[in-house]
Amino acid sequence: MNHRNVKALLGTELAIIQAPMAGVQDSKLAIAVAKAGGLGSIACGMLNAAQITSEIQAFKAASSAPLNLNFFCHQMPKWDDGAQQVWHKQLLHYFQELEITAELAPVGASRLPFNHEIADAIEPFKPEFISFHFGLPAKDLLDRVRSWGTKLVSSATTVAEAIWLSERGVDGIIAQGLEAGGHRGMFLSSDLNTQLGLAALVPQIVDRVSVPVIAAGGIGDARGVQAAFALGASAVQVGSAYLLCDEANTSRLHREAILGATPQETALTNLFSGRPARGLRNRAMNELGCLSELAPTFPYATPLMAQLRREAEARGKADFTPLWCGQNLGACRRISAQALTLALMKP
């Protein structure tokens, strides 16, 4: 398969997947991309079953195109009171500065893995395409989704992860380069030294698997798309370039941060969720260090940070806001998502 024959995998005219971006998009962005001929995505990792159903219905009411639903599939750890106390002590001076009292409970830890309750909700729609982050769910869930005729892909950040996914029968593999914004999809190792840039990662994965490879990370214009195809990718997944588009829900503070930043101002951090993710540097990252051994296990670094975020944002500051964004900041354009999608495939 190559990018000129992607219908077998994506079911779309264009070899473009709009990356699912939790917190900054909903069905509006997916609809706009679908109208341009790409594969629109809905990020479901922070939505409950009712919210997911509502988003699917909104998309289906506006488009008959295929839709990608994206889910996390991590192992949910137990809540650790001790780890929270340590994390609270690390953040205490911020709570004192903002004059708020911390709530030491799993409030706001909404990143739940794919499960049978969610499968019950989406089964009536027989989704055409599902992508996973952090590996794959249990075999019984995979078998259930496959019985719907759904195409399944997942993210790989190393060749080893790609081979692991291929051995488990995925229909495609998203090669997530180190340039990408948002959470790293790594699941076989937590060692960031294993992570490769897109130009090194894609050809190595292409050489080792037989399924289509989708390039993701730092792609934001037609040159990047063509480069990914030259590396052997069958399609591309584009995320950060859509952050300033009209249909994105990116907040004012987030938009202003992107417009005022340089590529050197992105970094990997685990402060906001407990897992490494790329975003724009802000006060929390600069003062606490981007990567902290004190951050509780994903997703339980979120609750305390979310409390600080709400109070700071109410004061017009992004000091504790996860400003997810990839390295290619120049690709972020204030245009419609439909126009951006079409521009990506211009020769």
C-alpha cells in the first residue's frame, strides 16, 4: 500500500489523519477535516461514555465520512495517598501563593483506559477506525472491536513497539516521532533515550513490518507530508498544525503561547499527567524541572496540577496549563481546518 491508495486502510480520499488532541478539539474539527477528504478524529481518552456517544452523533449528523475514535489503553494504577502527599509538598508553595487549599483526592484524573463500558456505548455505531495510545487493550476487547469490522491502529515510538503491535495483528502502525506534541505513546519502555525523531523512526519501522505505517510528529505542511512518503509512510497524522485553526477549541491562553513561542520552547514533561508529553515550557516546567521523579504515576499527577491550573487560568495565566504542542510551531496557522487539510496534500 502507498499514499495513493489509502482507502483500504483509512477509507478517505486523502492520506491525512487529523491527530486526536484531548482538551483542544471536539467533533467540529473532525468534521472539517472529513469534509476536506481526510480522516477526522475524536480524542476519547478524557470523555465518558455519554460524551463519546454525543460526539459521534454530532459527527454523523454532519458527515457520512469515516471517523477515527482514539483511546488510551494504559493499566490504571491504584490511587497512592503517599505519592500524593509527596507531590502536594512539592507544589505547596504554589497553593499558598494562589491562596487555595488542595483537595487530595482523585478529582480530575479522568484519563481512563478503553473498557467494555465504552465498547458498549460505541458498538451501535460500528466505528470504521479506532486508534490506541500506550499499546493495545486486552485481547477480549480487541476481538470484540474486530468483530465490528473496525480497522485498528496504535502508536509506536520504537521499532520494538512496532514489531509488538504487528505481531498482534493491527491494521496499521502510527510511527510517533520525538517531534510530536502531546503524550508519547511509549509502552514497552519508559526510557526516553529510546525515542527517535521521525526521519530515523519511520524507515526503520517500514523495513520491519508489513502493515501500513502512518508518520506522525512535526508534519505541518506539504513538504513534511512528501518527506514522510519518501521515508516509506503510507499516510501521515497531523496534530499541532491544527491548534490555531478556526474549528479547534484551543484556549486563548494556549493560542497566545503558541504565537509567542519558538521551537526551542517545547520540551517533554511529566508534570501534568505523570507520563512524558511534549508541550510549550511554562512556569511550572521552568521552576520544577520538566521531568520530575516526584510526579505520581499517570494519570494521578493531574488532580493537584488541575487545581492550580484552574485558579491560575482564572487570573489569566498559563503557569500550570499543559500547553501541548509539537516542535514545528511554524506549521500552526490561523485558517480553517478544511483549508489546512487540503494544503497538506498540494504538490
